[in-house]
Amino acid sequence: MIRKIRKLLRRLARGPQIFVRACITYRSGGWAGVLSALAHRRQLNRPIAPGEMSLRLTATAKPLSADTAWAYSCQILAQPHRDRHAARPEDSPQVESVAGDPKLMAFYLPQYHPIPENDAWWGRGFTEWTNVTKAVPQFLGHYQPHLPGELGFYDLRLVETQQRQIELARQYGIHGFCYYYYWFNGRKILQTPLENLLAHPEMDFPFCLCWANENWTRRWDGRERDVLLRQSYSADDDIGFIDSIIPALRDRRYLRIHGKAVLLVYRADLLPDAKATAGRWRRRCLQAGAGTLHLVSVQWDGRGSSVADDFDAQVEFPPLRPYAPPVSDQPMIVNPVYAGRLFDYRHFVELSRNYSKSSGPLYRCVMPGWDNEARQPGRGRTFLHSTPELYGRWLQNACRDTYNRFGEDERLVFINAWNEWAEGAYLEPDRLHGCAYLEATARAVVAARAVSGLRVADRSNIAVVVRVTSVATWLLLLERLKHFSHLGQAGRDFALHIMASSKVLGGLRVQAQEKFACCEFTEIGDGEGHIAALIQILPQLLNRQYGYVCVINDAAGGLRDHENSIEHLPEELMGCREAVSAAHQLFEGAEDVGVAVPSCAVRHLAMESASCMPLLNILGLRLGTPLTCSGLRFIEGGMCWFRPVALAPLLRIGLCAEDCGTACGCEGESLARAVEVGLELILRAAGYRIGELSKIG
């Protein structure tokens, strides 16, 4: 066998692609996969017919170039160091709960502890982590494997793990968990997490159940017809199932709507007589003193099926529904026998901007991402372009829609999921993003609350951040700052944040506090760049829930070099009341504008791209998304209006002191400069764009 493989390998073209392709193919399909790849090499080299692509993307016929192989190698080697720039929970305050907020319920997979059934079917010690750690990247920019952060490769037999999960979820605004419940005609599996929860009332966290009533099959390795546990239905089974969950329904922590316990059914369409089943369940619960039920069917096929008439509501379940199209920008696929399918995550975000009307009660559901490569190596379904920021916008839109369609006690939004690691759908901290998806969850809750009119307290919606290098320039800026005062008349108070050295702050602090009711100060170094200074204050701006922020940087050259004049401060930013109002109206009228800048400050990337390209590549690795540099613009001077949420990706860069000096052999350049040049790329990753401001009159 080994000789045959060596002989076939020698027939391949020499080059760096041999090692890369062989490793990926072996990890995906073993030696059989390697032999299959070699046997089909001639077929792979033939042209692909136009209709052959459809949704199934085949591997590229061209051999890997040295550049592609090198890029893939760098991607693999960078994995051990991913957690350097990950967000951590200690950096974020707890989200304040407000009456009327939608209750965020995250689906919870319990398959993180060994059970006899999995030992027999998949090998001793099997858990979900077994699949997770097998995954490898199939194309350039493919984020695999997904490795856990602070919780590690946990075992749900430990109660401490569930306690920490609850602490994290509560900190970031998750209301409760929706546990998958596996019951097969009296046989229960994966029950340890639920049993631990019921046995420990001190874990005070709401929960509900979702009956996963599908057959248990070997779907993960492609043999869907090989049934391991079959699900059958009868009147006796209806009673047996509901009796098994009555102890949970009686628990004071169980989620209820108008006093009714919320119960989800994953495949209600499989029930032979859903109406009869629902009736038996409700009667049995009343007899057992567990109250009645609020039944919710998972929207499996996307149609308004009759099940919705028998149940109380439906819930969306992406990625099954709504449907998403395949990607238009296919990445460089490295695996020669790749048979997976690639879809565009951004489609969900766009749909959520204007949700279609439903015929009955329908709960929204969002997902942080999706990539089940770990369960189906080499043939998984992957959603590209998912980022914490895009997920946050989707969740914000779902919450906003929920505010409009449901009463206070009825508002539920589901998240798929809390811990589906093998499907790339999880909120738990990982090594690449840290707590970024949890932070996006918290920001979405706060942002949707502000739009609905529910706020924790009267807080400023607009802020001005002023970078001051001398007391003299501060005195000049005072004249312009008065142009923001009129915004307060419309209920939008104006808050001022001053960034300066300790010496400068000492000279202006008293005067600033006398003139402005809402004024805060941040001390920075004399030589600190404006990008590093902005990243330093950005968490504070996000926590204050500002809608829009204006940044004035006198160190950019205007006021610093012309202390006797204010002519060099861009008129479009704050030259008059009308200019300030125009910037505000630009944001109000275009949800996708993340940064607004004077037209005169916009430059094309071609002027800077040659020297900054290596650093932009590093920036892309830190952000966890490839940065394509075509037709981009950058902002000169660092003065602009922006939405804090649009610049949230900057917090994932982990900019430190050495990043502000010369780096990576790029003379005169730094990662901070790459952030400035690549700002539009960062905005695109969050689903935003640059808007331009024109002079008034």
C-alpha cells in the first residue's frame, strides 16, 4: 500500500502543493481519500461546465501556486497564537436588564460528556470535541478548527462548567438556555446537564426544552439511512414523553409566557397527528399540576404549515430557513476533493433589515455563524463573511422586529446556538474572537432597546471626542463646540470626551467642567498616535451607548500648526450648526454608513497600498477575515463622525505599543498606520461603509 501511494505521489507535479494537499486530504478522508484524489486528478483537470457548479463547489483544477501554499502554511502556523488579541470577559461590564427587553434564548447542545451509546457507536470517550478537533481548513481564509477559549474542552459532568456558562451568558444579556432534549420512546440520552441543572436550584437561570424528535443516525459520516435510535409515535408515546419532562416544567426557572411553559418541538412535521398530540400534552400537564403549555414548532421547511395552527407559535431556525444563496466570491479551495457548499452569511443580515410578514406568531432566530466542516470533513456547509459585528446587526434587527410585533411578556428571540462547536455556531469564547460574539450580543440588546425607546437612564446619544495637544488649541476649539448644543433640544444630549496628556488636562479640566454638563477626561501619552488613542477610548464609547461620535484631532496638523486660526479645521465636521445637523441626518438616513468624513479628506488606497499590503494581511489575520484591497479609500487626518458599533472590530486587533512603530520590515509603516489605511476594509467586515460630507453652502 505504501509503495503504491509513493508511486502515485511521484506522478503529481512537483511543488509545495503536494505536502499541503496530501495532509488535508489525509485528515479529511484517510489514505482512501488520498488514493481517490490521485485517481481523479485527470477528471479534476477538465473544464467545468457552466451548469455543473450549481450549489456544489468542486475543487480548483489548477495546482496550488507557491504563494497560495505559503499563505495556507502561514494560516496554519498562526493558529496557536490566535488568542493573543481575543476579547476577554473581564474587559466588559454586565448588561443591565430592562423590563420589556426581548428574552434571548440560546439553543444548548448537551453532547459534551461521554455516554454509553456514543461509546458504542463512535468509539470510547466520544464527545462533540472529538469532531471539533479533527477539522482542518479547506480553503484560504477558512477558520478551522474552532478551538475553545476560557472554558476549554469542558466536560458537562462538572457542575462548575455549567455555572461558568451561566455567568457568561448572564453578563452579556442572554436570558436563558433552550436545552435539546433527546427522548426515544422511553429511552433518554445526554441528560446529565439537565439533571445537574434541576438538582442545583442555586444555578438561577431560566431555561426551556426543545424535543429533538428526529431519528438518531450516522449523518455525520454520510450514512443517513443507518439509524442508531429510531423515533416512533403513538398515543402512549405522547404521554410517556410529556411525563418525562413534567419535573422540568414544574421548576420555577422554566421559561413561561403568560404563565404557560414554553416547549419547542424540532420536527413537529413528523408528528402523525400534531393536534391530537398537543391536546394530550396539555391535558396531562394540567392533571400533573404543571400548568399548560405554550407550544412552538421549529420552522423546518420555511412554509406556514398547518402545525402552526395546532401549536401556539413557530420559530425560525437558520441556516435551514430562511434560505441563503451561495457565495459569489469563491475563495481559493486547497483540498483537491472538496465537495462542500459555501453560502453568504451577509444575506441573512440584509433580509433582517426588512423582515417579511408572517401569517402567525413567529419568533426570530439568529446564528453567530455556521460551518459543519467538523462533522462532515471535506463536504460541510460553510457560511462565509460572518463576523461578530454582522451577527450583532442581525440580532439588533431581530430584537427591533420583536419589539414591534409582540407584547412585553411575549418577546422571545432565539440564538442558534450557545455551544454548537462542531457546526461553527456558538457564542462561547474561542481562541480567535474571545468574547467578541458575546460582546456583540450585549451591544445589540442595548442598541435595539434605544431604538424602541427603552433606556436604562437618560444618557447622551451624541458625543464629541477631542484630542488636544495644548491648552491654546483647546481655547480655539471652544468656539466650534457650541455648534453641537442644539442637538440637545431634540432630546439628544451632547457629551464631551477630552483626550490629552496629564499636563494639558491639568490646564483645561476646570474650565471644561464649568462649560459642559457632561464631560469626561482620558489621559494619553504626548506621542500617542490617534489610532491608538481611539482604540483606547472605544470601549468606553460603546459602554456609554452613544449612537454617533465626532472625533476632532488637533494633532493631525490643522490647529496644532496654526494656533492663531481655526480655518484648518474641516468645516464639514463642525463648522456650523447646519454642518453638524447634516452629519446627523446622514446617519439617520443610511443605516449602512459607519463613518462620515469630509470629501476633501478621502484618498484612494492605491497611494498607500504598496507599503502597507503586508501589514494589511496581518490586520486581516487578527480580524479573522480576509481583506481584499480593490478600489478602497482611506481617511487622511483621522477626523470624522462614526458609529461606535461600526468600529467595534478594532477591539479585536489588540493594538499594542510595538504596533505603533515600524513593523514587519515595512520601512516607515506600522500596524496602526495599516488600521488607518484599511479602515474601509474594517468597516466592510462589520457591514458598513464610508459616507462623505460636503461643505454647507
